[in-house]
Amino acid sequence: MSAFLQKRKAFLFNIYVIMKILKFGGTSVGSVQSIQTLLNILEGEIKNKQKPVVVLSAMSGVTNLLVAMAEGAAEGKDFTAQLAELEKRHFDVIKSLLDIQNQNPAFTRLKILFNQLEDLLQGILTLRELTPKTRDMVLSFGERCSTFMIGKIAAQRFPGAISVEATEFIKTDSSFGQAKVNMELTDLLVRGFYQENSSKLIFVTGFISANDAGQITTLGRGGSDYTAAILGAALNAEEIQIWTDVNGMMTADPRMVTKAFSLPELTYTEAMELSYFGAKVIYPPTMIPAFMKKFQS
Ligand code: ASP
Ligand code: MG
């Protein structure tokens, strides 16, 4: 009996460690076509009996648009046209990719989010003041909208797909704009959430987190990569894949150096150095959780 139990434990542990994290950046969620590609990639994984945890960014350009709206409102500028543009980008995706009977509940939820955003921007406009805390709250709408929307689209194809806001389990201090993660608490909460939902295909918002008081914080611009690494380290993932619009890590920025080429392999330290010295492909702190995990075990 005890031998059986031991075997079963080992088996469960194996399931636990073979999961992967797949992170899709703004361009990979930025259009109907790229969302279809993302779903095809996931289908490939699922056919291979994998159930990755998926981390998503805001649609491309959305975070910049949110920054512009918030900063503009603080200067007294009207944001109505930009808000309408934001809504349209999401609603167009829903119209193209959600079956007609599933569209209304999705529109309703997104409309609630956009109304909250509008209230917030109206507050900034009235007060002519934008604090770091309010700014994080405004920026959070990008990932919250994209992840909810793609979760719903994915659920049509993959039963059991759910979306969740990372504020539930990524806990930070109150350094708004570049919050510092409480790794110990976060690890525990991430594992707890995953254990309760391990039968599901989980879509998680990148970039956002929460402080002890439950207020939204962000991990710094480009921080969705970091979200993927935090989850990967907590769940002992065998792999963290960062899907983006360039082919791997390159020797230089291909927009500036035409002869730049993809590097087939890098050590953690080399990747860390490249990102700290400016390679935009990975958000610098991303390597740390993965690196720590690798050398702890
Ligand atoms: N949406 C956020 C940004 O644009 C985070 C990310 O995409 O990684 O900075
Ligand atoms: Mg990025």
C-alpha cells in the first residue's frame, strides 16, 4: 500500500513538473489573424497532451494608448475618441472570433471594464492629477481586456479554458509602476491556484499584480515576460516560451542592424546580459526567477 502511494505521489509530481508556460506578447494578440495563430499553437500543444499555462499581454499598442489617455486627461485633454478606438479594437475581434450566441455576454463584461476605465479617466480629468497608483490601475485594463477576451474565444475550441487576473496571486510591494514581487507569498498563491484549477486551460494576465491591500500594481513596461517567469518558477515548469514577432534572441536589433542573426542557444547569464544591455526581446528581470530555480534545484 505504501509503495503504491509512493508511486502515485511520484506520478503526480511528474504531471506537475512537465507543464510549460507560454507567453504571447502584444503582436501575438494584436489582430484576428495573430489570435488564430496563437490558438493553433495551443492546439498543437494540447494534441501533444500538454496543458500549458498561457500568459497574455495587452493587444499591441493598447498600453501606449492607455498611457496617452491617462497623461492627456491629467492635462485636461479629452479621451473620448481614444476610448472609442480601444473599444472598437476589442469588439472587432469578438465579432470575428466569437460565435454569435457567445458575443453578448462578452460584450457586456468588456463594456463594464470600459465603463470603469472611463470613470477613472474622468476622475483624472476632473482632478488634473495622475498618481502612480492611478496610472497602474489605468494600464491594467489592457491585459485585463485582452486576457478575458481571448479566454472566451479559446473556450469555444478548448473546453475548460478559463481566464484569471494575476492580481489574485502575484503579490508585490506598493512601488507602483515597477513593483517588487513578494516571491514567497506569490509562489504559495500561484501553486494553490494551479492545484485547484489544474484540469483547466488557464489564461493569465501578464504585467499586473497587486499589493497587500489588493490595489493593482504593475511589474514595469514589458513586464508580461516577467509574469511568465514568476509562474514558471512557482510551478516548476519545464519550459517558459516567449512568443513574439522576432525569431529568438538575436545578435542585435534587426531594425538597426541588417546582418543581425538569431542565436541558437544562450546561457541564462548571456540572456540576462543581453536583456539588461538593451535587447528589447526580453524584459530584463525575466531571467531571474528561471535562473534562481535552475541553480537551486
Ligand atoms: N502591455 C505591457 C506593456 O506594453 C506589458 C507587456 O506587454 O509585456 O508594457
Ligand atoms: Mg515585450
